[in-house]
Amino acid sequence: MSRRVEIAPPDPAWPERAAAEIARFQMAVGRPGLIAIHHIGSTSVPGLGAKPLIDLMPEVEGLEVIDRARGAIEAAGYGFWGEYGIEGRRFCPRIAPDGTRLANVHCFASGDPGLVRHLAFRDYLRAHPEIASAYADEKRRCAALHPGDPAAYSEAKGAFVKRVEAEALAWQRGGEAPEP
């Protein structure tokens, strides 16, 4: 599996890839208890460079919906890694035979703070192109610092992400987001 941190330029095909991945995962899980599958992450923000993999976030009535579908999820080509370090999540990556990560699927119950946070962050970046541009700069800076270490890359951009998440949640609640 590639450990290289690559920030690809924006790709207009990402929404189509996400739609295909959504259909694939939805077929595996089925409808009962599945509320929505959200395209999240940098590939969901128009004009934003990103690691070239799709992040999805199924929103379900309860995690038992995902747990019951484990066999079908795995048969559809996804891993089933449980919480994988985040309480209240089911993480189901799809990895190509050559080790390339194709999709990260983060499943949360409706109302879970992780779900709320991811959607607020995505929507805030979509609504504030200047913040998305600053995020792109930060991602490139961190990738240059840690080109072969995805964990260090994520840690390096962590302070920026936490600050923008706080702004996004305030904005989502209808309050004034702090100035960047």
C-alpha cells in the first residue's frame, strides 16, 4: 500500500467517482436504516486539491445497520475495520489489489458528533472559498513536510483543521464564525 502523501489538483471527475462509490456501498448495505450517504472530505469541495481518494460518510439510524451488513460490505470489496480509533464509527476502506486506497467509508449514526463535524466542515469550505484555499495551502505545506508519512501529515494539519472545524460548527449553528 502506498504511503506517499499526494495532493492532486482538483478533478472534476471526483463527484462522479463518489456517486459510483455511493451506489456500490448502498447496494451492499441496503435501504432499511440507511438515511443518506454523504460525499465528504476534500474531494467533495469544488476546486480543492486532495489526496485522490473518495471519502464517504453513510448516515444510519444506528450502527447495527452497518454491523448487520458486514458480510455484504466485505463482499462488495470493502474492509470492515470497526471503529478504527474513532468511537462511534465503522470504518470500511476500499483498497485496490495494488494497494491503492480507493475510498474511505466512515459510517456514523445520525446525530453523532463525528457526522455533524464532518458535514459542517465540508459545507463551510464549500461556502467559503477563501478558507478552502487556505486549507489547500496548508495541505500542500504539510505534504511537503511529510511526503512519506500520512500520519505525520494529518497531525501537521491538525491545528488548522480543528480551528476551521470550530468556525464551521459556529457557522452551522447560525452564529458568527471567528475571523480566520
